[in-house]
Amino acid sequence: MTKKLLPALAALLFLALSLGTALAHESREDEVEGFNFVVGFLVEPAYEGLLNGVSLRVTKPAEEDAHDHSAHDHGEDVHEEASEDDHADHDHSAHDHDAIESSVPISVQMVANVEDDGGVNISLTADGFRWTPENVDGANVDGEGHGHVYVDGVKVGRMYGPHYHLTGLEPGERELRVTLNANAHNEMTYNGEHLEAIETITVPEASHSHGMGIGHAAPVDADSAMSVDVNAPAEADGAFNLQIVPRGFTFAPQSIGGTHKSGEGYAVVSVNGEDYTRMYTDWIQVGDLGEGTHAIEVRLVSNDHFPYAWDGDTVKASTTVHVHAAEVAHAAMESEVAAPEDDHHAEPVPVEGIEQTLLVEVTHIPTGASRVMTLHAEFDKPGYYKANFIPTASGQYAFHFKGKIEGVPIDERFESGPGRFDDVQPATDLQFPVSAASTRELESAVRGALDSAQQAQDAALRIEAAAMDAQNGIVRATTMAMVGIAVGAVGIVVGVVGAFAALRRRN
């Protein structure tokens, strides 16, 4: 039994160590007594028998006067000045006044290469800066963060690494600006200067399209095993921070369009069957999807724009995400209120301290088994909370939050399922080539072994008792035999004595 259990336990430990971060969470914007809830499993996809937990992020809308929008000048004059040859005179009055000063020396330079199809490849050299997409929306840490990308003063995306691809730009002269931003999206400065890079490009009329038609040619076989996983943790505004985990593959953004080298290339993101953009690093923000459920697919592609295949299958991964109507309305409202270059208005405020006033009841819906758990604040991530546990059965789960937040009663239930957060999957879904025993199977095996051992022990006790009874019977029989012999001997002696006495009387 022990020899059979060890491989299974080792397999489970390997799975626990190899899983990545959260995949899809359910977001309720201003639906929970005015608070924003983002709920899911701590690690998604969630698998039975592996350490996991409840993941909760709570924010609230910023105060109306958190930003003075009158302090921003986004008129045409700003962009006319910025389009002059000397970009050093760029009008920083258009920047957010909540910029933060870095104590770490940081410098930034940009190179933008325009492709024949109108796509633009941006390479950013940011010496002294750490890219931390996993900490976006979190607390600011000196010297780390991400980038915001602007085209003609309008924010079009985030950079989560030094390379980024732009598609869909109108032909003509365009101003690109990339700012370095802290985790909480404040623009960063060093020595009083904004950390940004600006370049003017000319976008041609598209002559052909690799940009949005990439990856549909005949696949090219990888030389060795290649695979990819995809995670899509949600943000409060209906956007998703897409993370991919490729294996047997290396991003090579500076070789795009060049000679094929097996194992190198980029990734293509598709939404609802339509190519959305390229990925040159393992993180990207996907937004503006609209209300409803959306299918996201990621394919790995070679430098020369051919999709990779391994073992006869295209190397790809997919997931589904759901955007609520409230998130779409909130994003639209922000878009109308915001000035073109302002991405820092009305950022949601993390709600802290609720681990003291809010509990979560976790229920395994198929069996009805439930347990009330305590929430714990995540270190250095304001507004993030978790309750660790190991789901020992697959299927649908419910997280029911009860208590108070800032004195407001909360009674909100979230259930896993399509368009929400993931159900717990059987561990066998990831096991290859041999499926290890599941937690329940191990539990049943151990329980069966214990029952068998108990039965064997009971049988041994019964045999021992029977043996003792038999031994006691033998002792009793021996005693009776000895008594019989003694009585017989006495009888013989008495008989002999009587015989002698009779003979003497006769004589």
C-alpha cells in the first residue's frame, strides 16, 4: 500500500508546485452595497487536492474631488507643441498631477518600427526600472511598475514588458508616447522629469496583413515539446490582464519577420475568433470587449508568422471571460469624463481592514458540505484578501460573504461556473502519462486499508481468545485427569491395604 501511495503523493506535490496564478474571476462593480468585488479561486484553474483558497479584492469608487480635472489641459495646442521637432518642450501640464518621484535612477528610450501592414513594434529601454505586471493595481513600490501607451494623446494600452505591438492605427503621421507608471498607475518622475519617451511615426496604407491575419497559414512543427497555458485575472473595469505561460518557447520580438528559428517567435491573441493583437511578452491587457461572455485564444507563432504545432496539434490555449453590464457602463462613463491623456482619474480605492469584519462561507454545492472561514489580508496588496483551503472534491463551489464593510451590512453569494469563476477540476485532467490516485481515492484506499487492518486485528483477537479458551480447556482437562489419577491411586492403595488385612485375619 505504501509503495502505491508514494507516487500519487509525489504527483500531487508536483502539480501543486507547478500551477500558476489565477485564471478568471467574477467581478461585480458597484453591485455590493456600492463596493466593487472581484471574486474567484486564489489559483485558477483550480484542481482538487491542491492548495488553493478564496480570492477577494474589494475596492470602492474614488471621491469625486480626488482629482481636479480642471488642472489638465488637453486642448489641441498641447499636441501641436508636442508635434514640433523638439519634443523636449513637451507640455507637462497635460500630465497627471499625482505623479510620484522615483528615488531609483531611471532613464527611458523608445524605438518604434512601422511594418508594411501598418502595425507598429515598440521597443522600450528602461534602465533601472522593473516590469511588474503581476503587481498592477497594487501598492506602489519604488522603481517598479508598467507603461501606458498613447497615440496622439489618447491612451490605447499598457506595456507590461519592454516590447509592445500596436495595430489598427489610421494612416498618416502619429505621435507615440509611452510613460512609465507605478503599480497604482501614477506616472513616475526622476529628478522632477517625467519618465516618458515620445516619437513621431508615419503609418502607411496597409499593403498586406500579417497584423490581424497572423497565424492562419499551415503550421510549422516545433523541434521539441511546446505548449502554452493562459490565465486571465479580471480588473474592476471589465478589462483582463492576460498572462500566458509558454513551455519550450522563447519570445523573440526583435526577430519578428526574420528567419525562422525553431522555438522562437511571438503569440497571437484572438477574441471570439478574431485576431486581437500580438504578445511580445507573457502579459498583456485585454479590454473594451463589451458585455457578455468572450472566448479568448492564444497561439504561439514563429518569427516568420507561421503557427507552431506539436504532436500534430496547433500550440494554443483558450479560456472564457465574462464582462458585466455595470462594468461596461462604468468604463463608458470614465471614457466620457476623462480627458484624452488622463488615465489617473477616479482610480478605485482599495478597501482595507475587512478581515476583522467579514467572513466567507465556502460550500461544495454537489454535496452541500460547507465551512465558515476567516479572511486574511494579502501582504503588500491593499484591498486583496484570501482564505486558504484545499478543495478535496471537484465540482461547483459557492463563496458566501457575510458581515460588514465600513459599517455597511454585506450578504453576497458567488457561485463558480461558466462566465464567472472556475469550478474545481479533477486532478486527473493534468496528469500524464499515468493518472495518479485522486485525494478521494487515496482517502478511500487509506480508509479501506485501515478497515482491513482493523478487521484483521479483530480476527486475531478472536483467534487469540479461542486459543486461550482452548488452552484453559486443556488445563482444566489436565487437572481433572490428575485428580482422577490421584483418586484412582488412593483407591488402589486402599484396596491393597484391605487385601493385606484380610489375609492376616485368615491366617
